[in-house]
Amino acid sequence: MTQLIIFTDLDSVWLAPETDDLAALKLSLAQLKALSIPVILTTNRARAEVEPLRAELALGDPFITEGGSGVFIPTDLALPLPDWAEPEGDYAVLELGCPYVQARAGLRVVANELQHSLLGFGDLTIERLQKRTGLSASAAQQAKAREFSEPFLTPKAVESEALTAAAEAIGFRVVTGERFSWLMGPEASLRAAVQQVAHLYQSAETAVETVGLSATLTELLAAVDTPIALPTGSAAAANAQGAPDLAEWIAAAQALCRVR
């Protein structure tokens, strides 16, 4: 028996879908659930940002936050857990990253090493974060509720290689983006998080096949057995940000349903 597990990049297609798309997405998720195919949300965002969408879509599967720093496993799934899993409310948590306070302190050290100011989310008030991101006040509050990593404004005057080297020199990992970057623990990665989730479903009788759905998150696509790169760029398949329409995700999910 082979257990299929879908890992989906939350950030590129799932945020703020239109009402019609949301109804179609819920139907696809119901089909996947009926086939016992877990859908694992994967994101650089914090748990507080993921939970409202999970509730809206009635998702009950594990999810990955902060670029692979944390894996949250609902306790009602009764999955076999490693002995280092930490109980926290309705979850068992696999902490692959470092505590947030360490990431905050690490960012200050990296800034000192580079002799260049690095502005983290923890340095910003709700109002300043809203101006930087366009988020609502409540969404900005959720974005600041980090547990394992510190997002910061990507410095334009510092090469990404220098930023990476400075972080690694003090035992951290950095993921750089065009607008924002993330400082996290050295063991945190999407590959490690995907492997941990796969182990939860694997047994002597059950093999696991991991599938990744994303348009832009190459680290996720590289971490799974079967990467599915969603198309971008065309007027029919892309939104104003160049990310694929939600319909592309739904079509890919339905194709997976048909082969099961």
C-alpha cells in the first residue's frame, strides 16, 4: 500500500481566494479527504496566520510553518510521534528551528558582523509592519507571532552570499527573498519538515509518496518525490502577482484524485 501525501505551498495560491474559487477548493479538499490523502500546508508564515485558513477550509492534517521550522500535528489524528515531539494544546509540535528569542538575538549578531542594520518584524510596531506589507492590523499581529524564526527586510546593500555566510558563521540559516528574508535555526528546512511528516504516515505495511504543488517554492519541489510546478505567467493562469490562479491548484489536485 502507498500513502499519497500532498504538500502545498500556501503562499503562492491559497491566500484570499475569491468566493467561487473557495467553494471549488473546498470541494477538491473534500475529494482528497474521501481518498484519505492528507493535504499539508507549507509556508514561511507563522502558525497564527495559518490557523484561520485551516479553520475556514476544515483542514485537519498536519502543517508546516516558518520555512520548515515547525511541524504541527493535530493530536486527534493519533499518528505515531517521535519521542521529542512537544505537546502544545491541540497539537504535538516538532520543533526543527530555534526558539524565537534566539533568532531575534541572532539577527542582531548578524547585523553587527555585517556592520549593516537589519530590520526584523520584532523591531516593527503593528502600524509600521502594516505600511511595509499592506496587511490589516489583525493580520500584522498574526505575522508578528513568530515561534521559531525572525523575518526581516532584505537589505538591498548587502549581497545574499554575504548575508548567508554571516548567518552560517554563528550557527544559523537564512532564506533570502526579494522583499523579506528569514533567519532560522540550522536544522530547519522544508526538506527536513517534509521528511518528518512522511515518517508519520510510513509503516512496515505502508510506503509513502510525497507530492509537492507550488509555482515558486523551489525548496519544496526539491524536497518531495513528485514535484508539480504550477504554471505562471499567462493571463489565463496567473493573477496580478504572477502567481497561478487557484484553479491551477484545483486542476492538479483533481488529477491526483483520478489516478488513485
